[in-house]
Amino acid sequence: MSKSLIVQKYGGTSVGTLERIEHVADRITKTRKTGTDIVVVVSAMAGETDKLLKMACRLSKNPARREIDLLLSSGERISAALLTIALQARGIPALSMTGRQIGLQTDSTHTRARIKNIDTQRARKMLRENHVIVVAGFQGINPEGDVTTLGRGGSDTSAVALAIALGARQCEIYTDVDGVYTCDPRIVPQARRLDVVSYDEMLEMASLGAKVLQIRCVEFAHKYKMPLIVKSSFEEGDKGTLICEEDANMEQPVVSGIMCDKNQAKITLKEVPDQPGIAANIFAPLAHASISVDMIIQNVSEQGHTDMSFTLQREDLREAMVIMDKVAKKIHATHVSSDAKIAKISIVGAGMRSHSGVAAQIFKTLSAHKINILMISTSEIKVSCIIEQKNSKLAVNALHDAFNMKGKPGKMNAKRKTAKKVKAV
Ligand code: ADP
Ligand code: ASP
Ligand code: MG
């Protein structure tokens, strides 16, 4: 482990304009002067990935995932090169690197590849030669030598994986908020910043729609105990959130966060014959296409037929509908429909294990605001409801109030401050 190495990741808004890139270059220059070795990972400039995706979709209804990967990877390359040019202009010896050049090897699942290995030989040599390395995030190379990408928000995962592979002392994620909040501060302005969050809670939060961190990056950080710090690139100072191992003395809050995932869609198959093997017929082809399904609901059977609904990520909807049209013919379902105007609202809290009544309180609150629940799912430490997307802001604000999460840091935060602190540079 290199005690002096840190990995810093700057997200899309942090490198969104040339002025922002200059600002990031100034920050890195300052840190560099403290004698710290730095590897920087950058995202594409804000909006760039969406813009490229839209261009592809104008040319084809179903563009090949391999081509999408090559296209999207260019966004991060632009930021990496521009930031490196800005650093060099400040007299900092810096070099930009693509995923391939930094040795980030993945499997072959285009657009959502998983990291298999990082060959750090070249990076270590560059660090010995005193370079700041600026890596284009979100991308790697598969065994065939083709460019892959790591799924939306994947630069977070590039950063954590590099921090682990290079033995950095911590990984800092710089973004447009100064930490992880009880809820997305864009939806609930009174949301409260959490000083410390355990890996377990962050995993739930990320998987339920807190897009401040990609879930894979939290999984990696958890597995290899890499301290993660989320901070704002727009503000100076030490404020931020530390994500680390749970302290044994840490009190488990009943509710630690409310997540809202608007990136969901629902597919319904009507009048599916209710017989063994039907679920396998529906879900096996989706699994084969690496499409993850979230909630599944099967209605009560009537005259040997039933309706089946399930949710998935909206970006997979188009491909899933192509598959479901074929499946519906095969299993003799009468109709397939989709709804992309839904949202998943989730309440997370490790203390739910030992406290009852959270689900009841959620249902009561939503009903008081006349919000209809379309689907429900629960686990030990979370309750999720699918609702109409137009009600999501109202629902999240109402629940945030109902669980009294705003205001000054309460007992939960005070206790959490006792967790091991890792100082952000
Ligand atoms: P970047 O481009 O830096 O990767 P993202 O847009 O991916 O930034 O993530 C930062 C955004 O995550 C914030 O602007 C905020 O709106 C959103 N967000 C969602 N949930 C949370 C949360 N619980 N705490 C903080 N930010 C959140
Ligand atoms: N640019 C990619 C995205 O918009 C990856 C990232 O920003 O982390 O999803
Ligand atoms: Mg992000």
C-alpha cells in the first residue's frame, strides 16, 4: 500500500466546462504540492454521454452495444485529455490514459461490463516517474481487445478499482453535492448530510436510486475495505461523507435515508396461461440478455389465466420489449404493455430489523397524500413502493417529513461521528 497515494474522481458537472476543468486542475495542483501521489479519474463533461446516446438512437432503433461502448467511451477521453492539458499548463507532469492504456480489463458484457483485472505495471512506472495520471473513467477493454463501458455512473467504479489495485490510502469522489444525504437534495431541499455511512447502508442506498455513487463501486470498496469520501468539487473545506466499515458501537437508525429511482419501467403481460414453466419462459430470455428484473407481481389466477408485471431499469426497456413481444407469442399471452412513467420510492434503515411499523407509516403517509401504490417490496432493512412518477417529489418530501429526517444532526449522526475518521486531503 502506498500511504501517500490517493485516487480522486471528478464527475460530469465537476469537469462540465473549461472553467470547471481549470478549477479542478488548480485543486489537483494544490494537493500535489503537499507531496501526495495522485491518480485522477474523470467522467465525460456533463450531458455528453446522453448527447452521444441520443445521436446513436437517431440513427438506429436498436444500436449495437459494442458500437455504443466505443462511442460513449470518447466522452471520458475528451475530459481526460483536456484536464491533462490544463495540468501541464500549470507545470504539473501529467499524462492522460484511456481504459486500455491503464490496463483495466473487463468481461465482454458491452455497456455494463464487469472489471476482471487491472494490470498496474504501467501506472506504477508512471507514478515512480512522478506523473499525475489522469484516467478516462467508465471504460475498459475486453479479452477480444474491444472497448467496453461499465454502466451509467461507471467512473465511480473505475476510481475505486484503481484505488484498490494501486493500494491507495483512500478514494475521493468529487461531485456537485458535499456528501451523501438522507435523500436526494435536489428532491428534498431540507435533506440532511450524513457525516458517516456504513458500506452496508450505502449499498442499499446506491442500489435503490441514490445515484451519487454507482453500486459496483460501493461493492468493491466494501470488499477491499477502501475508505470512500464523497465531497463537493465546488466547495473548499473538509465537509463530506465518509463511507466505511460499521463501528460496533454505532447506533442503528430506524430510517437512515429515502431513495427515489425514476429510472424504472414496468412491463405487463396480460392473460398469461397460469401453468408451470411460464415464469421461466418469461425471465430466462431477459437474464440471457443480461437484463436485471427488480420487482415481480403475479395477479390471482382467473380461469387459468393471470397478469404478470415486473419492473426493470428504464434503459433496458426497449430491448426487453423486443424480447417480451417474442415471449408473449410463444406463451400465448394476449397483450404486452409498458409504463415508463413510474418511480420507485424506498426507505432504508438498518434499525428496521428490530423496529416494526415502518411499512405501516409509509402506507399511511402516502394514503394521506392520495398517492396510489402500484407495487410493494420489502427486505430486512428497506421498504420499496412503485408509484406514478408524477407523484414522486410529493411522496419523497412527505415521507422525509413523516420520518422526521430534516433539521439538525440528531442522535444517529452524533454517534456516527465516533466511527474511525479518515482525513480527506
Ligand atoms: P457526478 O456527475 O459527479 O458523478 P452524479 O449526478 O452521478 O454526479 O451524482 C450526484 C447527484 O446525486 C447529486 O447531484 C444528487 O442530486 C444525486 N443524489 C441522489 N441521491 C443522493 C443522496 N442521497 N445524497 C446525495 N446526492 C444524491
Ligand atoms: N459518463 C458516464 C455516465 O454519464 C459515466 C460516469 O459519468 O460515471 O454515465
Ligand atoms: Mg455519477
